Amino acid sequence: MKQKIYSRIDEIPTGSADDSITSGCLVLEGGGWKGLYTLGVLDCMMQNGINFSATVGCSAGALSAIGYVAGQIGWGARIDLTYRHDQNYCGIGAMKRDGGITGFSYLYRDILRQMPLNKKRLQDPARRLAVSATNLLTGKVEYFEKGKCNLSKAVQASATVPYISRPVMIGGVPYLDGGCAEKIPFSWAQQCGERKIVVVRTRERAYRRDTAPSVLTAKMYRKYPEFVRSMDAAPAQFNETADLLEHLAGQGEIFQIAPSEPVTVTRFDGDLEKLGALYWLGMHDMEARLGTLRDYLQR
């Protein structure tokens, strides 16, 4: 049976970003399949020669960051919109192989043979890349930077969804999704020393989270009380960060881009046409704000 793919897959752009480096830090929020919005934004940036010197991603944002730092236009979107319904990439095959909803071994060993990465550019030390993951023992977010870690393992940890996935072990320590403790990895950007910070959101700017604690978290992770505390605190922390980003963007201290329409795509959405539409929304939103972004970067 032929695998279902996005109807407009051939319209997704391809090509390589130019070799320029734009001084600044790019911050990529997570959000599961809502990350298609991010991929549209990033492809537009690459098409227009905006290639940041530092990138940090959380969860889906960590996966999106790989193709961006490698300078491969359309790479991430083509993977997601081609393999979304491949059970080895997202589904029971992934659960059997990797103990989680995303098939990282399938991605690294099989998909990358069909859609290889520009590893030379990805590994360029002039292009910093960090991804976040949550330490189950401490409940704290930790950042893993390219060149100082096993990047493939760190990305897997960053995007390993709680409740339905087995923790990823790094150095004998169990890790889960970076968003469990910090959903927008803004703190790394504040520490990285760049004068310019650009934040890509996956929900509309007005979105805020319910702060009620989860009974399921307390039951499933009772062996990790610090992790439970972090999970319970994360929604309020997200709301505080969202408010801070609004303030900083209003003051012109950062640049923030978020969906211009309400996002109806869910974390595990399988509607390829909705996912494709979200990608194009990201592309068009970024196109509409290119002038404003360039002005911010040149100030």
C-alpha cells in the first residue's frame, strides 16, 4: 500500500542556504507537529540569506534546527510531510525500535540515506547549535551544545515526549523532552552573548497555558519528585516567559514571530493538509516580516 504524503510536497522549496553568517541567536520553541510553522519560517530565512550564528531548539524546535544549521532548505518539511504516516517514523514501529513516538533510529539510519544532511556545514564551529532536554533526576533543563556532546542523542532526548516514551539515557542519566521544564529555550539565548535574539513561536502570541498540576504526572513519575515539580511549574513558567517576550519585543530588544492565525494543529496531528498549510503559514508570515526583521538586525 502506497504511503500517504502531503499533496503539495513537490512545491516545498529545495536548495542550499548561502554561506553567510548572521550575527544573533535564533530561539525555536517546541510543539510537536506545530513545528511545521517553524520549518516554514526557517526556510524563508534561508532563502533570504538569514543564517544565524547561534541556534537553540527545544523538542520539535531541536529537530527543526538541524536542517537550518545544515543550510538545507525544505529538508525538515519534506521529511515530516513525506513520512508522517510511516509507522517507523511516527507510530508503532517507532515505539518498538526506540521506545517513543518518534523513530529516531529510522530517521538517522534510513531516512538520512534518502535525504542526507550537509554534515560539513552542520559541524561548522562558526555556527553554534544547542538543544535542551530535561534531567529526570534534578527536574532541571540542560543544554547540549554541538561539538561538546553526541548531538544525535541530545536531539533525541530533547524531542522524547513524556508519558508515552522511554527516557533517553545520556551519561547514565535519564532525560525527556526539554519542554518538560522549559518550553521556550530563551534562557540559553540570554546566556550566549549575542546582541540580537530572534524567537520563533509555534502558537499565536496571545496563547497561555492552563497552570493546574497534572495528576498523571505525579502518578507516572513518582520516582522522580523533582521532575514532577518541574512539570507542574512549567505551564506558569511558560506564561511568564511569553509575557516577557511580548514586553521585550515591544521594546525592540528582541524580534519575535508567531502564527498570525490561531493554530488548530495538535501535538500528534495526522492531517497532512493541515500540517502543510501550517508550513505555508510560517513561510508567508516570515515573508511579510522580512523587512522588519532586517531592520531589527541592522539596528
